[in-house]
Amino acid sequence: MRPIWTAFLSVALCGCLTPKGDSEQMGARPLIADCGLPVGTALPGLTAGPEGPALLFVQEKGDTVNLRWASWDGERWSDTVTIAEGTDFLVNWADRPALAFGDGDDAHAHWLQVDPRGDFAYSIQTTHSADGGTTWSAPDVPHRDTAVAEHGFGQWMVGQQGTLFAWLDGRCFDGHPEPAKAPMEVRAAAWTPTLGWSEEVVIDSSACTCCPMSSTALNGGHMLAYRDRSAEEIRDFSAVSLGIDTLGRPQVITMPQTLGPDGWHMPGCPVNGAALASAGDRTLAVWFTAAGDSARIRSAWHSEESWKSSNDLQRFEAVGRAAAAVDGRGHYYAAWLERQENVSVLVGQSWDSQGSPQFDAPLVLTAADAERAGGFPTMTGLDHGGVLLAWTTTGKEAHVRTAVWPPSPE
């Protein structure tokens, strides 16, 4: 068998280059783009910015944590902008900060802040920008409770209707006689520049405690995916459509629908979220499951108000941590982690605008760290085609890497 190393993306510390060889023949043809990214960075988050892709990341300097972002000009990263910094940030490999841009010059970001009242308590801090992310407001908090509990895994949903923010809320754990049986809620609030945060709304009264959520914009609203939790400990993913009501509060447009379903009976949290990507009326979902004691990646398509065609994607042992995006042509992409021959790799697949896969089997994109320090990959679509990927390599210091992934050879 051909060694899997021949399909890896080359990695350069600073130079920008297009590797040749088997990666190009397989259709990966990546452009390594680490130009200007500082060493010592982690927790990358890619999103669509006002002038192209934007990258959020964390950089630790001694006891101080810096939350920063940079914009991509097609060749390299701009000078970075500091959003916030402090010594009380909670830096968590799975519960990551996020950045989102809205219409005009609106921008929003969040991070976690340690709550000194409890060993496992922390709050969500949010900040807002009215000048495209150059300057940022004083922090505010979307949840209004005073519980000593976890609040995290936030998800921004910004659109023409306004700004929504959803999170996992653990206030029911505070004072519960059996914390393991306490429900973790999915809550959401809406934000406006004049009124700040709206009244909170419970989206689901019992969700998995620490699986990242994901969202994607729909015509007239948003779709939010989260790992659900039934009374029987079935931990399959649910997706719900959200909007904003006439009173400026989050509104459930369609009731939660199960992705799959997998029927995964799991008494604990697998710390593995789903990924969503939408174009027009078609949405791709990609997620990890170990139902039936088989660790694998699954996908499904949503159109005409229902989920269809749930399929397994990976070739080897799946680790998960999926990411997904759509490019300007309406082509879909997904990436996730696998272990192949005792080596951890980042793997990807792409589909055309009709949902047909571009490759017979997923491509090995690069070597990757499947340990917690390696975090989660992230991606965002490019207007001219392809996606920009980001992931974290580890060693003496963590380092956020980025690469452009075209769908196929020209």
C-alpha cells in the first residue's frame, strides 16, 4: 500500500507555496499560508469577514491571554487586532471563542471568563464592534442568571434580522443533589446596539454537556445543530431553525429534527460537535458518532424541510471534530480527524452544488494532532472557489496553520 505520508500537505513556517506531487494528483493542491501568523497561537476560528476570510485565535503571553483576529487578503494575513486580553480567561481546547461579522461594520466576539465562585464555573463574555472589528466595546454577558455553573460553547448567528447568540447553559447544575443527572440547556438571546441582550429563551431543556454547537444561515433565519440528550442517554444530534420574533427575542421556527438518527447510547459527553454548511435551500451536516461501537463520520443533506441521505464518510478510525463550509460556487467541503496506521491526519471531502461527492474517498490533507492540544480544525469558503482551512500543530509551542484547499485539479 502506498504510504499515507505521500498525500500530506507540506507545511512551511512562514513561506507561501503550492506543493507538487501526490497531493496535487489527488486534487488537494493546497496553498500553505502561514505568512504572518505568530508562533504560540491556538484555538483558531475562521469566518467570513468584511473583506474576505477572518481568523480568530488565542495567544498566551505569560499569565495574560490575548484574543486576536486577522484578515486574509488572498496571499497572507494582515496585522492582527487585539479584541480583548486578560488574566482570567478560561482557555479550553473544545469550548472555543468565536468571531462573527454582520451587515455593514457590525462585528461580534466572545470568550470564556473564570468564575472564582466554583471549580467548574465560568461565564461567557461578549463584545461588539461598530467599525468592522477595529475597536471593541466593553464586555457584556448574554446570560442573566447568577448560578455558579458552566456557560459556554457559544454560537453566533448574524443575519438581516439581527444578531442571535446560543450557548450551553448549566444553571440547573447549581445546587442540584445529583449533578450528573442535572440537565444542560440550550439557551439563546438576541442582541441589538440600542437594547443590548434580550430576554433569554430555552431552545432545548436537555442537551449534551460539552459538545460544540454549530450554525448556518438560512433564507430568513438560521439553523443551529447541537448534540441532544434523551432520558435514555441517546446522544444524537438535533437541528432547529431559529429567527427573531416581533419583540426582538429568539424564536423557534421549526422544532428540532434528528440528524441520522444514529441511536448512540452514550452515558457521557463525547466532546464532538456537528458541522453545518448551507447554500440556497441545501444544507450539509457532518458529524461524529460511535453508535454500535463503531467510531465514524456521517453526513446528511437537508432540503425541503427534512434531512435525507445519511452516509458514512471516513475510511479509517474516526476521531471526529468536523468542520464544514460552502464556497462562492456553491460547492461544499468538510474536514475531520482520523487515525490511520497509528498516525493522526486531517481528512477532507468535497461535493458539487448538487451534493455529489468530488472524490471516490476522502483525501488525506495533512498530519494533525488528535490530542486535546491539537484542538478543532476550522474552515470558511472562498468566493472564487475552495476553502481556507486552519488547524493547530503542537510541539514546543502551539502554532495555528492555515491552507487553501481547492476542490480538484483544473
